[in-house]
Amino acid sequence: MKEGTVIKKNEKGFGFIKVAGAPDGSKDLFFHSNELKNISFDELQEGDKLSFEIGDSPKGPNALNVSKI
């Protein structure tokens, strides 16, 4: 499992995570509300710490099985 921080949350049900330990300037990781475990999208706030797995999609890497730490 990886860890990171919510850096952007869109009202349409998705957002982006800054992966802990990733080099500056690296691409942020996309997540969709369908991948949230044990927390609703409405409860999630920018700055929250998350744990997740990284998966691949046709549009690139994305976060899977996302949980709040």
C-alpha cells in the first residue's frame, strides 16, 4: 500500500492525490469516489492522508482501494 495526501477534490466525484515520497514535479494520482473504502466522498477533505494501491487504466495510473488514514 502507498500513502499520500488529497490535494484536489472535484464536486463531480473525483480528485487527485500527491503520493508520499514522490519527487517534486511528478504527476499527481487520479482517484474516483467509487474507489473510496470506509469514507464517503462528502467526508473527504483536501489535506486528508490516504492509503491506496496503484492501478492502471486506459488514461494512466490511478488510485484503487482508497482509505483514510
